[in-house]
Amino acid sequence: VVFPPRHDVQSISVLEAMACEKAVIVSDIPEFCYLVNNGAGISFKTGDAISLTLSMKELAVSKERNVMGQRGRDLIRDLTWDKIALKYEKLLQDVLAKHS
């Protein structure tokens, strides 16, 4: 899946692609470095059509494409609403405990 936006904090489209075990090509903006750092996809230089083209070609022939998709799926397993809500609740409890 190719996701080229230049400005995006967290795209649901990227998360959905990862949930479907698809390797992702993203802009090299800081918000998506976690994806590349965790081996779930690759990036291209933002605003550079040639860099995007090369990344698309690279991923099209990559033997790692399926592995990247699996890594992406594994990466987002902890991003369900239930798990996020529990983490947030724990954070609030910790803050309250420190200020009680």
C-alpha cells in the first residue's frame, strides 16, 4: 500500500493496511519512522516522485514484502481500542496516585 501524504499524524489507512498484513510505502516524515524502524515497510523522500517510483519498484520485487506485512500486523496488535483504553486508565491511575 502506498501512502504519500506529507503531513499526517497517524493515518487510519496505514493502520488498516498493516492490519491486513500489507507492506506499506510511506513518506519519510517523522510520524511514520516507527513503521520503517520496525520493518513493516519502506519510505521514500517526501515530495520526490523519483524516490517514490524507486520505492514502489523495490517493494514490488522484494522477497521481504510478506514478512513486512506480518511485522506490520504484529506491530498494531497492541493498538486496539480496548488495549489503548487500559493503558490510558493505568496512566491516569498512576498520575492520581502520585498526586494523592
